[in-house]
Amino acid sequence: MILTSSLVDIATVIVLLHADDARQIGVREGDRVTIFNTPKGTSVRAPVVITETLISPGHVTISSGVNKRLQITDGDSVEIRASSRPASIEFIRKKMDGGRLSREETAQIVEDMTKEVLSPSEITAYITAAYINGLDMDEVESLTREMVASGDRLTFNTRPIVDKHSIGGVPGNKITLLVVPVIAASGLLIPKTSSRAITGAGGTADLMEALAPVTFTVQEIQQMTLKAGGVIVWGGATNIAPADDMIITYEYPLKIDARGQMLASIMAKKMAVGSDTCVIDIPVGPGTKIPDEAEGRVLAGELIELGRRLGIRVECAITYGGAPVGRNIGVNLEVAEALRILEGDTGPNSLMQKSVALAGMALEMTGKTAYGFGAEAAMELIRNGKALAKMKEIIAVQGGDPKITSSDLVFGSNVFDVPAPNDGYVVAVKNRELINIARTAGSPADHGAGLHLHKKPGEAVKKGEPILTIYAERGWRLQRAIEEARVSMPVVVEGMLLDRVPPVRRVA
Amino acid sequence: MILTSSLVDIATVIVLLHADDARQIGVREGDRVTIFNTPKGTSVRAPVVITETLISPGHVTISSGVNKRLQITDGDSVEIRASSRPASIEFIRKKMDGGRLSREETAQIVEDMTKEVLSPSEITAYITAAYINGLDMDEVESLTREMVASGDRLTFNTRPIVDKHSIGGVPGNKITLLVVPVIAASGLLIPKTSSRAITGAGGTADLMEALAPVTFTVQEIQQMTLKAGGVIVWGGATNIAPADDMIITYEYPLKIDARGQMLASIMAKKMAVGSDTCVIDIPVGPGTKIPDEAEGRVLAGELIELGRRLGIRVECAITYGGAPVGRNIGVNLEVAEALRILEGDTGPNSLMQKSVALAGMALEMTGKTAYGFGAEAAMELIRNGKALAKMKEIIAVQGGDPKITSSDLVFGSNVFDVPAPNDGYVVAVKNRELINIARTAGSPADHGAGLHLHKKPGEAVKKGEPILTIYAERGWRLQRAIEEARVSMPVVVEGMLLDRVPPVRRVA
């Protein structure tokens, strides 16, 4: 990509001092100073960076990230004084040394983190220490409550408020597009905030954006939920649990997802939207975050206990995550697949089954149906068209066009069928490789990009028959995705070479 | 302090992208991009920071820290591509998960750290993981060797090359100013690099700077050592073991000093200057880094073993660190105290005793004297004036005035005697509090600031007699230091209240 450069403002919090001045003030790299903008009565406390060459003594460089609170004009004189270390650093040290943090200590860390008094390195030290030494359930509860307190909340006067969450890792998991309208159609309220794709081919917020805007304030989310019964919006645009977003940002480069922080992250978002009833989907199996059912049950137990402490009733569904949910991956492909079911395509498939199972659990937990009758009730709300009508209402309340149908969603015009290499049965599909092919084809940025899986595990296939169709909006992206499919062989047909090291280019 | 502000260049490595462009490129906050300056043929790989507001799509903000290698002009077009994660992040993860790092893995981490491919947060994650999970001796050896390989080295053709190190924490520890000239006067080579004050009242480099310049390249250090037999220079000005300096910088905000990294840090500096014979001073006792003699022996054993692996013969002196070495703290006060001994003031005192003991060990280890006769030989080199002559030679070779005497060193003209609060014996002095008073008085930036301790533990004192004299160059600094002495009561006379919580202002 060709971009125009400029050497200017930096959003990060940076205060740059000359080494001579730093010595006079008595601070070293990483120490805090307080900068005073006396005429405006503002001041900011921040860590310093020290240089011998970049500025001359008598000068200080201040980033926009600092100046949004300090509000100086370039060239202004400012007073700088050494400032004490934030108390939260002691608590981070305590966690590094294997200690347990009190509610107050966790609160101080979260506050100093969100106020940017802690530097990125110090936040990383906390996350690393919590990852290595673990957080017990008391610490997780404190962290969850402080994450909630760090941002905005929805406060409904009615009960129950339903929410739904899926632990990630499974491609094509578009069930929220079915679960939310079914639950809202039953008369329950479900203010669903979702994420965008991180490493996947499309997050639920990316999918919903093909139907309606997804960026709203918490006030708007609350009003829309009261009006339509449910919404599907982008959580990242709100100020819900910002401390959680920060932790996720700092975990990301290290590719860690510490259990305690993951529990707090999930439940903080539920608590902040005012939910008291929550269904959590835990996909297990190869290629997911949770390797097996036993691990899934442990996680379920932790989520239920944390929910109990927070006043949220939680039930978990351990689901099969070894293959995509449904057959489509990519924004328009997934949205079309979900809409087709709402429109009456009731043929048996994994997407339909999983969606009504999850929605049914919420209907049972809230007493809308007796236990054992939830899934059937959910299915009926789809069959009788009420879920489709509710989905159109949700699309309309979010500012989209309610007349949209599954056939309005356009797939990329550059198409390629990947043929089966031989006769046999599909014995496995590789989740990660399927996601990578969809991303290479352009998903989620190109809404028409993605793939359709013709064959899933257990299905028979004949040599030359298509096992996978790739869609792309741009020709060069299709070529790259085809190349990737040839190398990674995401659909394994019995008798095929399972893998080859190093990978070679072979005509599939 | 009043400084002039400007909103300009930042030394830190920062690449700022708009969220829309980041999505197109396929990177998240913390992911790497490679930026290409095609006309110049340069490129840089760096982590990205993502903003929605600070810049518009189509633009990228690049910090001076990146541009020193990229060399674009403001407004140039640059190409940006997603880049893979550095392999070293996997190795950091391995350490977080409790694994042991191979030599190659440590090498990759150190390389990516010094090339700034790793972000400050990632370096902190490594340091935190190494602190919590520890490094075994193989890992410490690898880290030491890689620290040495990360920078410049001195290579002497002769042996032995002596070096000396003190584990920090004891105020007034100016023994290097005596040990180096004694060893050089014996005919041995000692290229001593020292640090500036970090949390103390004056590092050895700060002290030596009162006598001569201390900033030199490794080539200059080598030439000066061959000429004068010894030097006392500032290690921070060289490119010796820069990876060690980086680790120390990132440890500092967390106030950690992990054992493995401390061992590597000490021995890397010795190995890089080409030393094969090393004497290490380990002060133990209250207020030092090492609480007791048993701990001191463990540390000594580790240093000796690490030295053996690196081809450096190490012997350690476990010394008493519960009180200052000598009686003066502060730059000119300490230098004058050391020079007076070289000039013939041979009255018994802890500074003299400790210096000849340490220097004597090196004389014995190198065979200059038989075992048991080193300290006496060192003492003789002071008595016969050879050490003073050598010190003048060292001052001259570093560009200072060799005619300087102890009486040329000026103490601050603002002086206050702290009187004893009652009759009795001094039962303790508080190291940390003494250092803080000297720092408050202006040390090390004000060379004339500091203090003289009239009474040390075990000595009798009469009420009203001075126990401490504070010197400052500036009146307001003296007042603050007096106030601090009154509150912290650094010299404990038998019968006195030992401490009071919360502290109150009392007339001492």
C-alpha cells in the first residue's frame, strides 16, 4: 500500500527530556514527572523518556497523547517536577512475586492503567505476571468488577436481560445472527455487543455491518434494545469496559490469552450491558481454543461461578468446534447463509441446530419455556417467520434497510472451485487454514470475499468434484487464495497425504 | 524547573496508522509492518500503533526513532506491508511458560531487543518472565555472552587484565579511586568502566569526573590503559554490552534486579573489557542489596561459576555494608577523602582497609604477591607514593590536571552541623536515609554537595556534638536536606526513638 508520510503528532503518552535536565530534576528513564501548564491550571503525570541527542537542554517534547489533557501551545513554557511512582507498581511487583491482589490493589492497577499513569511496559509486566502466576477467583472477580467500573454501563429497569457469548476459534460461527432475533422474537431483551475480526475471517460486528450500521453509544444501544428487543452492535465503538480492551491490546503481541483475564473479559462485557442471564458457547476440539470436552467443562464451571459472584446466571453449551459452523466463511457469504435460514430454508444443518440449541437454552433459563422445550420453541420462532420479522426490525432500528434478503448479498465475481484430488470421504477440515484462505481472498475487508465448503467431515466425494469454492472481489486475491488452498489442503479426503514438510506446490 | 515545549520528534520507535488502513493491510496494534523507502533502498520493520482520530486514512506517522534507519523526507510516499512476528516472541512465550531457553533462543531475543524489533512491552515481558521463572546457569551464560556480542569489546594482547566490581547499595563506596591506581602501580592493567549514580549520591564515574573527563570510546580506553596501566571511565558512554543497558532500563521502572540478569550484567561488562582476573566486592547487611553473609556466599559462588564458564577467574570479598565506606558522601567530599589517603593520610579507617584488601586480592590472584601478602603490598604502594603518582598519571591520560590535590576540591559553602540528640553510643546509621540527604543537598549534580559522618556505629557521642555535617551549594537545598535529616534521623544514638509512624518533625 502506498501512503503519504509525515513526521508529526504521536497518540502515545510520551514526555522527552534531555539527559542534563533529567539529572537536574532527579529522574531517570521511566520515572514520572508532573508537567504543569500554570496559565490553564492543568497538569499531567507521565513517565519520561530521556535523550542525549534529540533535543537540547532546556527543552521538553510532549506528545499529543499527553497534551490532550495538558493543552499547551507549541513553544509555551511549562514547569516539570519529579513525581512519585504510582502505587500500582508495588501491586504489580506483588503479583510478580506470587502474591494475591486485594480488591483495592486490583482497582488501583485498573485505574492507573486506564488513566495512562502506567506505561505500556508496566501494563505488560502486570499481564505477564498474572499469566505466569495466575489469578484466583477472588482476583478474577475484582478484575471483572473494575473493568466494568472503568467504563459506561447499560441500566435496564426490567428483567431478564439476556446475553450470549461464543469463545472464539471456529470459522463461520454466524449463530448470533440467528440467536438474537429468535430471543428478541420471544419477547426477551438482548443488547448484544460483538467484536470485529481479530484473527478470523469476520467478527459478528463485521457481519452485521453488511446489513446495518453497528457503531452506537451505550445510550443508543439501550434505546434501540428497548424498542426492537435486541440489537447486534460493535462493542469496540462504545466505552464499555475499556480496561478490558487495553488488556487485550497488550496481550495481543505476546499471543497470550490468560485464563483469569479471559474470564474477566467475557463476564465484564455481560455485566456492563446489564445482563442477568447468559448463554455461553464453548467450542471444543482440534483448531479451537479449548482442546477437549474435559477442558471445556472446567472453563464452563469457572464461568458459572464467576457469573454467580456477579449476579449473572450463566449456562454453557459445550459444542463441536472441529469444523466450521454451516458451510460459508466471509462477510456476505455468512450473512446470506444466516438470512436464508430465517427466510425458511429449514433443511437440517449445523448452523440451524447450533443456533436453536443456544437460543433454546436462554428461553428455558428465563422461563419462557419449560426445560427440554427451548430448542423446539426457538425452531418454531424461525418456522413461523417471527424471527425473520424481528431481524428486519433490528436492521431497521440500527438504520439499515429492512427489505434486504439473502439474495441481495453479492459474492465476489472471481470464483474458483477447488476439486477433490481423489474419490473418498472427507475425514477432516482444517479450521485455521480455511480462515487463512478466506482472509487471503480479502475477507473481512472485501465483503464479497470468502469461501463455501461443499463437503464436511463424513461426506463422500468423487475425484474432480468441487470440495471448496473460493470467492474474491479482486482477481489477484483469488489467485493468491487458490495458491494457498493448493499448499495448505484444508479439506482432507481419506487416502490423501495429510501434510508435507516443507510444503510443496502440488496441483490439488 | 522551567522548560520550553515543542510538539516534534520522538526518539522512540513509533509507526502510527489509521485504523482503516491497518485493516486493509491486515495488521492490529502491536503487529509488525515493514516500511519501504524505495528510492533510497531502505526499509524498517517495526510494531504499529493504530489510531482512529489522530491521522487521516492514507497517511502514516513515523517517529525519528524509525526514520534514523529509513531516511525519508516529510511528505515522501512510502510502501507499507504487514510483516511477520519476530521469532523471539515465541522464545519469550517459552520463558513465560516456564521453559529453558537455548543459546540460540537467547541470542535471538538479545538481537531483536538491540535492533528494536521487539517493542518495550515485549522486552518487559521477557524480563518479567525471567524474573518470575528464573534463569539457570546455562541461560545466564548465554545471556552474558550475547550481551557481550551485542556491543564493542576491548582486546588486549597481554595477560592478565584485572577488573573490579562492587555490588551496589553502600553509600560512600569510593574504593575504585584507590584500587585502580594501586593495581596499575603494581604493573598490572586495569581498564575500569564505571557507572553514574542511579539511586545513589554519586557513581564512580561521577566521582572521577571531578578529576578528569570520563567519556571515551573503547579504542581510547584501550590506548589509555596500555599507556597508564589503568583508567576510570564512564561505561555508559561506550557501546559495551548495550543489551545490558537496555535490560537495566526496562527493569528500572519495576524496581526489580533479577538474579540471573544481575549476574549476566556484571560479568558481561568484565568480559567485554577483556578481563581475565576479577575481584568482586559483595557488601552484605541491612540496607544493602544482600541481606546477610550466607546470601553473599551464594552470590559469590554463582559469580565464580559464571566466571569459570567465561574464562574469567573471579574471587569475591564479602564486606560489611551496614554503614558507609569512609565518612564522606557526595562527589567532591568522596574524591577528597580518597585523594587524602593516596597523599599519605594513613590513619586507620574503613576506606583504606577495604581498598587495600580488594587490591591485595588482585595482586595475589595474578601472582604479583604470594597469598596472604596482597593487602600489605597494596598498602606499601600507597605508603611509598607510587599509587598517588599512578593516579596523577591516570588523571593526565584522561585529560585532567594531574597537579590537583585533595585540598583543591571545594565543598558547598552552605553548611550545617546536625547535633547529637543525647549522650550515648551510635548503634546504627541508616544507609538509605544518608543517601537521600546527600541527594537532597544536591549530589551528584552539585559536586560540592554531600555530607560528612562524624560518628559511626560503636563510637561515643555527647549531646549537642555534631554527628553529621551537611554541605550544599545552594541555600534552599541545604534547608531541605536539614529538614530531611530531622525527619529521618539517619544516625541512631542509643536511647533514641528508633522510628516513628507516621513521621513527625522533631528537633534532633
